Amino acid sequence: MSDSIESSESGSAWRELVDTLGGLDRSFTEGDRAVLDDRNLADGYRMLATTLGVAFDTYLFAEPSRPQFIELNTPFRRDRRWGGDNTDAWYHLCPVDERRRYRVSGNRGDSVYFSVTAYNEPAPGSWSDRVVRIVNDSDLDAAGSIDADGDFSFEIGPLPGMAVLVTRDYQVDPVAGRPVRWQIEALDEPDPIRHGDHETAAALRACAAWLRTMFAIVPLAVGARVEDTHALGHEVTQVANEFGEPYQVPDSNFGWSARDACYAYGSFVLGDDEALVVTHRPPPCRFWNMVVWNQFMGGHIVTDARVSVNGHTAVPNSDGSVTLVISQRPTAHPNSVSTVDYPRGNLAFRWFHADHVPARPDTRLVRRADAPTAVS
């Protein structure tokens, strides 16, 4: 190997990335966050591969002056189940340049809610901590920017701090529904293409930084069951089979959360003969759903099993509340949700454009044989 190759900046950065990958599995194999079952262990290694692919798309291969939307989450790609995915939505990502003007256009298809959010990047590879701008379909409707055929177009930028655009597209039925068709073009002359040593090294180091942050977040904690909490003799901040208080996302937040959404998170620990009965009263909103995750904020694709329920597919109770029955395998309830045999993992509610922050969902752990089989 020549001295120039051996001493190249990109070569050093590549070896740093490989070293980073070599140690990231300790986040889920050692210490307080070590996973306890073989499925979540295997998911950890799959998540390493998934997030490496996303990191390459975002930092290594992106050309902000020649923009392209790339798939971030989809209901159908097994290698894009990560970061808080759900089976009702498509997400796309496009790195951009804060100094440039872009035109975003497309067709809404059968989407019941779609948006584009611009996020900042405090440092190369670091996660966003601020929403720079959000444009959703309600804004476009109000501005007359969506025509009778569903075609839309708007401009964004230049915007100080804008580093990445993330699209959201929620569907009632992702199997049959037509997803939003997205296009983006830069309205200024592109930069010269330069894939040199310095640029490649910087991109690889950004990939490594992004991966380190991801695995500082996952695996998510799974709370102790109530009976385990009592045996420990001290309080546990997160209890399994319960949800935390719902909250509205602020402008300053960590990661790529949706500014116009409310969220509530929980975890489950279920025996083979148990079910978690969840009842909540959805506020008036554009869209809501509840999805099952593994401990890495990922799930199955939409054709594997029913791992989510949304406000259009859920059958409500007579009083307007909605009851879900969550268990390792499907039950007879019309709002049955499967964990696909996972004994433990995480749960997430989201509500878009809610009139108010929802009340905390109620949960009840029962024997699977005693779980309700019909709405009330």
C-alpha cells in the first residue's frame, strides 16, 4: 500500500467508522440497557445494518445542490424499519443547503395527512434539535397550492439552519392507498461534484457521529411490571404495560419529531397467555395511530401482521372511546394488535393536528382468555 493511500484522510475516517461499528453492539449487549431475549438481540444487529444504510444515504451519497428524496421509512421495506416507524406511513429524507432555494412538488395520492419539515443540524452528523419550518397539506390547501387533481408545488429556502427535509405521508390503507409522489429540484446552479479525500472523510465521520447518537438512544427501556416493582423495593420511573403522559412536540426537540403531532409512549411485557387492553378517547384530529415497536423503535412491515391501528381502521366503542387488545398473537377483537410473538417491547401513540393534548391512555393487563372480543 502506498504511503499516500495509507495516510489518506478518508482512509483514516473509514477505519474510525469501522471501529465505531465494532463497538456499538455493546449498547444492547452490556450494562443496564442489555436486551433480555434473543429476538431483540438479533434486532440490534439488524438495526446496525439499517441505520448504517440510512447514514450512508444521508451523509455519504447526498448532494444537496442536486437534491433527491430517499426512502427513510416505508410500510414495505424491511431495511427501513427504524427510528419510530409505523406501518401507516411513508417518510422520505433529503439533505439540503440552507443557502439554496428548492421547489418541492408532487401529487397527494390517497394521503390523509402529509407534510415537509425542515430541521437543523448543530454539527456534522449530529441529530437535529430544532424545527426550522414545517409545511403541511392544510397550509397548502389554505394557500390554494393543491389543485383538484391533488397536484401541489411550493418553494422552501434559503433558511438559516435548514439542513434536511423530512416528508411524512399517512395513509388509511397503506396496502391499497396511493402514496404521495414527491419531487424536489434546486432552483440555483449546482455546485461542482467533488468526491475528494477531504469531502469523503468528512462524510464518513458524520456517518459515525450519527450512528453513535442513534445507539445512545436505543435500545429503549422496557419498564418493570408492577409486581416486579414491588419486589425491588424502590420506585421505577417507567412501568411496563402503561403509557406515559401524552405531550405536544415543541419547536426545540431532539431528532426528527413532527412539530404538529402529540405523542405518548409505553412498553409491554406480556406472557403468552396475557393481553394488554388499552382504551383511549381520541381528540378531534387529522390522524392518529398506535404501533408496536421492538426495543429499537422498529417494527414489522405491513403485510407481516397487524401491528398498528389508526383512527380510520379502528372500530370505536359506543361512547366514542377506542379499545385496543394487544397480545403476542391476534385475538378476536376488531382492534386486535399483535406483537408478533415478542414478549417485550415498546408502544407508541401519535395524534396529528389534535385539538388538544389527549388524556393518558388507560391500560389493563388481563388473561388472554378474558380479553374483550367486541367493542362496548
